[in-house]
Amino acid sequence: MKKIRIFGHKNPDTDSVCASIALSFLKNKLGSNTEPRVLGDINKETKYALDYFKFDVPKYLNDVKTKIKDIKYHKDYYINKNTSIYDTYNFMNEYNLTGIPIVDNELNFVGYVSLKEIAKSMISDTNNYIDTNFNDLIKILKSDKFIKIDNEIKGNIVSAILEDKTFIDNIKMDNNTILLVGDRKNIIEHAINSHVKLIIIIGENNLNIEQLINCKKNNINLICTKYSSFEVSKLLGLSNKIDTIKRNESCITLYLDDYMSDFVNIANKTKHTNYPIIDKSNKCYGMLRLIDTNEFELHKVILVDHNEFKQSVDGLEEAEILEIIDHHNVSGITTKMPINFRIMTVGSVNTIIYYMFKENNIEIPENIAGLMLSGIISDTVLLNSPTTTIHDRIVLLELSKICNIDYKDYGIKLLKSGMDFKDKTIEEIIYNDFKIYNINDYKFGIGQILTVDYNDYKNIYDYVLKLNEISIHNNYKLTCLFITNIIDKTSLIIYNKDGENIIKEAYNLNSINEGIIVKDIISRKKQIVPFIMDVLEKM
């Protein structure tokens, strides 16, 4: 069974990453099989918290779209290239297949053969050459009397239908000859002396002791069969290796990580029946038919710190959402089945997870408590954000006791660790903590970073140019960056050119300029997004 993935929003922050790890620990303690994931690169602040409490960065999750490997495809449905046509046909007939992948001894994909190609080969092929192995021959010819010298049997088929003298005088035989013969003593002795590859004795005939000894002495393979000459001639063609059949060189293959939606589009266009499945190293895993896409395993996920499709992982609509733990406004996410949806008006999602630990009587380890504490400090800006509630204050104190940390001293260090953007480009700074919102027909993006000194951001118009570029490229009505000073609780606002009047009206400003500083703006959730939405809703 696949692990349940637990993750926060895109552009992960400290609260969402720490919550994912903490919730995964809790769920696993309660018997689930989960793992925390992230949907993007973590910031310096989050890295500081993970390093401090000795946690690795969770693995990156690109998407939860249904892939070929999630479908109940025909695993291990393939044929070795040395398998006989006879066995290949029987396998296909048993499982009602119209085609099958061909692999080598290392399971590398080497081709594909269809039932139509097998039929065409058997009808039109007049070649008397066979390439098979001895064990397949005795199975197909139902022989229990034989002398096996070679594993591989290759050669030209010769039937002893002429009179003895005519045959001996005119038919040349050598080590590449497979002789079909009945009770013809002189021809058999001539074949033995010619050191043929194989003698097939047809009908109820057997060799005498002397002939048997001479066959072994001359390293000649021997098979006795009850089939007639006509029957043996047909069966020998079926003994050939499947790789000897002339096949269509073009074949559409699928990779295990290909998306099911892409496969459906391909299948509807090409109208093929069977599709070999391989990996990047060309190993074959089986085959898939379009009708098999009715059975597949959904990715199971738990969302923390968000409940919007646009903020979540790609392909979420194809996954099974089991639970949502959040502290934001309820958005447009819908599910096919009832789920656990827990939402509280608190400053941090880690506050909610703390109560979940308590409700389930699960002890919080020191390092997990440290991560949860970090999430609360980050999202409440050390309890200074207007989103901070009494719950956050109580929980922060309890967690600091568990991990024996002075949360104020640690909190300042944590927040400052995320304020150093010297090695970042302007675009990276804007997208460091960037979220997209929708209101009516408008879409807008808000970035926010924290600082203790506005002097670190003097190149205002470089930011304006980049915000204009982002806005035009993504068709945003407004794109802005709030640089929030956690000491004096103000925010420096930079915005795209067309967003000037929106910011002006949102904060009731008589005049405005790029890089204007506005008081009492810390929380994006309470003091930024609602103000902007009110303006856009009236437009």
C-alpha cells in the first residue's frame, strides 16, 4: 500500500513544513503509513528550524496525478525472445491477448509481436530454416525418446521423400541439416555419416542400437515422434523462436511515470490495443490496455495549512483527499467522499496539531515540539500578528516547556534567519513567500517577507519592474510585495504599475508612491488579503 502523503501549500513556509512533519509523526503513531512532503524549495527560516531540531528536509512532491504505475496493468506480461512461437501463442490465447512485449534475458524490451503477425508469419513463411532450442522441440513434438547433444538447434529442414539412391546422390547434408525421415536405414546412416545437426524420426519408427550408438558418437541430436511427416512439418515452424518473426518496427511504449491522462489521449488517437510498459533503463514491466484504466490506485493525501486547489499540489483533483487541517478561510476544494476537515481560527496550524496530540493521548517528543513551536513563532511573528489567539499563546508556552527552550530568544534567531536575502535575486525574494488569490474574475498575487531594517531594500524600482513583468505574464490584476518590519509592525509596499489605485483604496491613502510604508500591517491573512479583496469585489 502506498504511503499517505502529508504536505502544506506551494512555496512552503515554516508553519506548513513543520506541521507536515508533526502530523505525519502523530498519524504514524496512530497506525497510519504516512510521510511528510514539500511542494517546493524551503526558505532559510524553515531550514534553520529543521537543522536546529535535527530533521532532514522532507522529500519533494511534484504531483499526485495518476500514473501508469498506479494502474492495475498486466504486470510481467511479456515473452522472452527465445520463447517458441508455439508457447507464445498458447500464452496469448490463455490470457486472451492480441499482442505481447518481447524481452531479452535481462528483461530489456526488444520489441512487440501481435497475433496478426504470428498468423501472417505462419501462413506466408516458406523458409525451411529453423532457429529453436532442443527442449522446445521435444515438447512440441511430444517426444519421450531422444538424444540431446545441443541446447540450441539451428539449421535447414530436409525431408527424405526421394528414393534412397536419388536422395543420397543429390541431397547434400552437413552440420546445419535437420533431417525428417521415417524407416529409411540407408538415408539415416548417410545422415549420421554426414554429421547432421538433428535427425527427427517420424511415425512409430525407432533407431536400432547401432544407429543410436553412432548418433552419440558423431554428436548428432535425435528425436523420435509419433507425429506424421505432414504434422511434424507444421509443428517445426511453431518451434521457432518468437524473435524470428517479421514484426512492425514501430511500437508505442509507455513509461511507468507517464500520466494516465496522457496515455488515454494517446490511446484514443492511435487506437492500438496493447502498450508495453518500460522504465527509463528500458526494463519491461508488462503491458497496458485502454480498458485497464478503469482500475487504478489513487494517491491518498492529507492537506495542512491550506485548502485551495491553486495552492496545492498539481493533480490534486485526481487524488483522494483524506483530511484537511487548516487555519485559513474555507475555499473551493471539493471531495467525492466525506472527509475529516478541521479548521480553527488560530494563528498557526501547529496549534491545531498540538490539540490533536492531546486528544489522542500521544506524547510529543522534544524535537517534534521544537518544530511545532517554530511553526507558531513563524506564522504569528513571535505572537505579534493580529491573527494570534489565546490558543497560540498557551500552546507556545507548553511546547517551549517540552523542548526546554526560551521561545523569545529562539524566536528572534529563527525569524532573523529568514531575513537574509543577500544571495537571492529579486524574483526569488518576491516568490519566497508568494500566494495567489481569486476574487470574481480577478487574480492577484501577494508576496511577503520579514525584515528588521528597510535599508536592505533600497532598489525599489528594480522590484517594480519585476512585479510589472510577473503581473503581465500571469494576467494578475495586482502583484505586490509587502516587506514587513517585525520591530515597528509596519510594512513597505511595492506594487505593479496598474495596481496603484487598488493599494491606495485598500489602505485609504490620500497619496501613494512605490515603497510607501503603512503602519499596523503584519498579517497577510487579516491585514492584506481581505483589504485588497474588498476593493476588487467592488470593481
